[in-house]
Amino acid sequence: MSARVEGVVARLHGLHPRLIDLSLDRLIVLLGKLGHPEQRLPPVIHVAGTNGKGSTCAFLRAIGEAAGMRVHVYTSPHLVRFNERIRLAGALVSDTDLADALEEIERVNAGDPITVFEVITAVALYLFAKVPADLCVLEVGLGGRGDATNVIARPAASAITSVSLDHRELLGETLAAIAAEKAGILKQDVPVAIGAQAPEVLATLMEIAARIGAPVALRGRDWDIVPGGVGFRFTDARGALDLPPPSLPGLFQMDNAGIAIAALRAAGLAVPDAAFAAGVASAEWPARLQRLTGRLAALLPADWELWLDGGHNPGAGMVLAEHLAGWADRPVHLVVGMKQAKDSAEFLRPMLPHAATAWAVAEPGQHLALPVEAIIAASGGVARPGPLIADALKAIPRGTGPARVLICGSLYLAGEVLKLDG
């Protein structure tokens, strides 16, 4: 983060007592002072969900760019550089453009109460309105109904990825309550692509969509994506698309790729079949089962693999456990660092049976890191203290053959890992 950006962000932290405050009123006032940039965007696809939002956005961007489109993308959080949150027509926002926009919006806001995320969202919308593009992909930050990105009155399409328990203190204690918050992005007559969901979640989403009048493109009813040939086959009323394996590892990425395709088709955007295949095969999204080959990987034997995933909630734990089951050809060691207030025990429970060893870590620069002792307790005493990632990698028993190591538990940890791996 540049010094100018750091200075603005530090000042903004003092304008509102809460880091997260799910309300649109403050941002709507600010956007009005800016001339309503949210009303001057290219076609928007708005993506909500608990797990898979970022990957779906990556597929949307890759497919759009393969079709020759200039694509704006807004995602959160960043892993290494603040600029990762805003992509302008295919390129990450420059330090200068980001600082200029932050300073302008700070000036226009004139000290009124506002959260940092609301300001960052205003910056993204302000920049998106200034730079010509053909598609705008917006990832919900948290929830949906009261999220700052929900100021878009009429997106071209919405998308809802896998919904599971997360942020219960803000979104509700049940799957139905959390699903209702995610469904807050639905708009009348705006189509929504919905991926595979738990029955309780699906019932809530479908009831709200029917009540609002949002047409639904539902996996298993209106579209599907299944393994076929050397990759996957997507089918809907328009016919079949034969696709290569997604560039992002993990069978769960098939659902995210399918949601992206269904959303683009529901939006009515002109995307050639070849662009769907090219985009699915080329999407990039760091810290989602990403193979590491740098300085941290060098601490392991040459025939070992080091992987990184930012998954951190119970739903992600179940998905990762399914992936670990497919890694049964060699031992798997877990290195886990988590954020405070996360349901660590529920995240770890499905994965631990697949792990030869588990290690609890907390890096010095890791935002709101859960103490190592708390992670060990959440593992039922199974995990051992790192306490740092490098310590854990060096301490893992070498055994007699190749193995895999998965670092997981927090996107903030993932950011520190990417810095360390270099």
C-alpha cells in the first residue's frame, strides 16, 4: 500500500466506530455527492455467497476477457496489495489512481461517518464509471442485503454461490437466516444463477426469489455441469458446452464455473462458446488451492508438494475434506492459522481424519490471528504448535516418501504466506 493510500485509510478508520456496519444509507449519500457513479456502469454481475464468490468472479472475468470484453472487477479482501481489490478494464488499479480517488472521495465525504469498506466501494464505483468497459463484476463483501455493493439498482444478473455458516454474529445463527441475507441482492426481473445448495438454503433462496420476482437459473433444474470427456459438460436450454478442466483445482470449482456461465447467459451477454472454454481453462485466483513453489516450498523435500487455500469456515472445511480424500495417494499434513471469532472446531473437524499431522500457526503480521493455543484446543489437542509457518514446515516428520502440505484457515494468513513464499 502506498504511503498516500495508507494515510487516507488511517484517517478513514476514525470516521465510524464500527469496521462493519451493514447499512446502505451512508454510502448512498456519498454516491449522491459523487454524481451517482453506480448508475453509470457497464452491465453488472453481482455475486454473493459464503464460499466460491471470488472463484466465480475469477471465472466471470476470464470468460469475459476471452470474449474480448474489457472487464471491471471489485473483490475483497486483498491478500498482498490493496490494489488487488479493484481491476479496471483488465488491469489492477495503479497506486496513483487509487490514491487520487481515495483523496477525492475523502474530500467529498467531508468527515461524515462512514466505514472504510464503504469508502473503498465508492472508490471502485467512482473509477469504474470513469473508465470504459463492457462488463463489471462485483463481489459482495459480507452478506448481501446490507452490503455496500448492494447499491446497484439493476444489475444484468446476480449469482449466489455455496451458502454455509459464517459471520453468524452479523448474518444470523441458521442457514436459512444467512441465506436470506445473501438473497438480499436479488432484484425484480433481474435473473439470478444459483449453484448447488443445502436444502434449507435452497428453500429460502427460491421463496425470496419468487416473492421478489427474480427469475432463477438453478443448477440441477435449469442448468447443470458434470464431468465428461477430458473435462466437464455444461448444459442448459441453449444446449451443451464441452469444457476443459477448470484452471482452479478442486471438484468444487466445477460448480463455480457453472454459476459463472449460467450468470453470463442469463445476463444476455454475447459470449461465444469458445470463450467459455478458454475462460474456464485460464481463470486465476490466488490462495484457492494454489500450488506454492517458492521460498516456503524450498523448506520441504523436493518430492513434496506445498498448497495454499484461504478457506476458513465450516463449509470450506467440508469442501477441503472432500479434496483431501482425493489426495489419499500420499500423506497430507495440515498447517492451520485462523482468524479470531471463526468456528475453528467446525472448520477442522472434517479435515483432521485425512491428515497425518496438523500444526497450529499464527504469523506476526496476520490480522486478528487466533492464538495457536486456541487452534490446538479446537483440534481436540491433535494439532501441534508451529508456532510459525516456517517452524511447522521444518518440523513435519519427513517419513519415507513424497507427501503434501496444505496451509489453510484464513485469507489473512494466505496473504502472509504469499509474502513469505516470495
